[in-house]
Amino acid sequence: MKRHLDNYDAISAKSRKTCRDKRPVGHDSECDRVKAKKLSSPAKVDTEYGTFKTFPIARFEKPFPYFREPAEFGAFSLGIDRDFRNSREKLRLYSPPDLSTCKGDLDLNIGFETFIGRNEDVPERLDHLLKWIDLHREKFKASSDAIDSIPKCLNTDFVTWRGHLVKILCTPYEKRDSWRLDACKYNGTIFICEVETEIHKKQRLSQSERQKQMCYWGYKFEDYMTKPLSREESSEVPGTGAINNSEAFCSVVRTRLNKYSLLFGAEVDCTSLKDEEALPTHSYIELKTSRIMDNARLFRNFANFKLIKYWAQSYLAGVPKVVCGLRDDNGIVQELETFCTLKIPDIAHRNNATWSASVCMNFCNEFLGWMKDVVTEDDRNVVYSFRFEEPFTTIEVSRNPYGCEVFIPDWF
């Protein structure tokens, strides 16, 4: 018998998702030699900094750490060519179809042949987020700064993308997916940037047509569930037109985890409010797709491996709910389920999931503290690489040669 998610306390919803500073002579050649090495070769761990153990998990089983309610500090948009736009124009309005009248019509395969995918061979690093910061430096003024001054210091401990923090939060329970995060300190702030691992690159380049199609389903679902909020594009009919994954609306979020101030960019799928002049973050909605869970094994996997990421992604940015399109194996959406972000850990716990929200947050807090102890040289040409790889028991760090793997551009 089919096991609906609303039997597991989900809320049913059927009517509502390089810096190129001058370097000392000889460093360019050193950097070239390092880049010439195979990326797949294991990184040499710098014993000066040691490693960060991800186990035993019990060491992170502590009371939930202080986490200030996330607040939107600003926002920007990305155009179809991934061009930066200092506006909210790409924020979309939540406008779901009524599945009771269009069941079977929400086919996530439609338009796959005309899908316009962004070029993932071009690493964007933190560039878009840094552009926004550079345009709004006055927002980072401390009370002690001169009124007419433009601050270089951001008075912030860490700047990154939300997705990078999600990886950190989920690491204590991750046993399959490796990652690499580079970090450097510049004007008192540590910037964290993900670098595609060689394993991930091979996986991306070797995707089958079926895998590509299933990735497309998420973008098509967003298209069905939303419409443009801006008046200029409001005539668009949901579910029509070519789909692209280049355009985006990004919220710039400020918050604090214990003693560490955080600023990060977070792509937002849509809002439930039509008023463009008054858009609180509690109106934002995250959209997801997942296979219908018609047996206990599928639901256990969903609770263990998907709900943790749904929660981490939405909780960090203060997004209050996640709308999930439940589809069959053919990519046809059968029903919608809405999860309240704050209730997701309880839903997972009541259904025997092994993860804990407090463990995730305590782990992130301690890892950021360790990173802060390691990344002490205030120089954008000094980049540290943090790697989490098999056997997935420790995070290792290495210091790159001076001027190598620099990701803070010289215009910043």
C-alpha cells in the first residue's frame, strides 16, 4: 500500500517552492608546477595544522548552539548569461497548479530537448557575491568608522555561499560524497570557496542521458510552480518556454553561529508574496522533487539522506518551508507535500533517521573555529585547501604555494 508523506507529519499541500597581485619572482613557475600535477593525487597534509576528526559523532552531541535568526542583508540577480544584476528582478512568485485538475499533466520531461544549461566548466567562485559586497560596502561600516569612509574591513568572520555551509553541516553523516573547500583571509574576513574535485568532475562529464534528464526535472518543477514577479515579465505562462538554469535570484544573508558572524549568498526559488516592495524572508519557499515513497525503505532513505539537506539548506537562510513535488519514475508529479523547516528534524527523528540537527550545527561551529585557527595569514595570495575524502573520517588541510589557487579577484 502506498505510504503518503502526510502519515509522517508532513503537511499536505495540493494548492500551493584570480587574484593576480604582484608576486615575488619565481612564484609563477612554482604555481605552474603545482597545477601540472594530477588533481586526483592525494593532498599532502600539513602536519602543522593537523586534521579535524569527524567522529565519534558523540563529541558533537551537545545542546543546540546559539544561532541568530537569519536576516536578509541584500539581494541580487543573475541573467541568462550569468551576468550580475544589482536588483531583485529574477525573484519569482509561487504559483502552483491545482493538481486535482491537471493530474498527469505535470510532466517534468517536457522541454528537456531545448534546455539551456549553464557552462559548468567555468568556475564562478565567489565572484557574484563579491560584486554585491563591493557595491554595498557602506553596509559594513562599524560605528567607529568615519561617516564618509568606504570600509575595507567587512566586520564579518566568514563569507561564503550557503551551499558550502550545507556541505559542512551534513559532513558528520556523509560517507559517500567528498568535498574540497578553499579558504583565505583578507582584511580580517575568511572567505570560503568550493573547488570541484576531480571525482566530481569525472562524474559530471560522464553523466548518462537519463541522469541529465533527472537533473532537469528539478528545473522543470520550478518552472511549473512559479511565475515572474517582476511586472515586465508577468505575462509569462508557467510551464511554457525554454528552461535555463542560469538565471537566479540570490539573497544575501547575515547571521551568527555562536561567536562567528556569517555572511553568505543563498539562491532563492520563489516567494509567496506579490508585493515587490515588502518581501520578508519568511515568505521565501524552497522547491524540491523526490520519488513517491511507496515502501518503508524508500521513506527511510528519504528521511536519512534528503531531509537533512532540505533542513540544512532552508534553516541556514531562514526559509520557513519546503514544497516537494512527489513524482513517479517517469517524471510525472503526482502530489505536493509541504514541510515546515523547523519541524523537519522531528519528522526525521520520529521516522528513525540517524541525523541530529544539534550535531550538524555543533559540528559546523567547531569546524569553523578550527578553520579560523588555521587560516591566520591575512593575504589573499595565501590559500588553504580543506579536503574531506575517503574514508570520510577526517578533514585534512594543506597550504597552497603562495599565489596558487587564488580566488579573491584583484578588483575586490
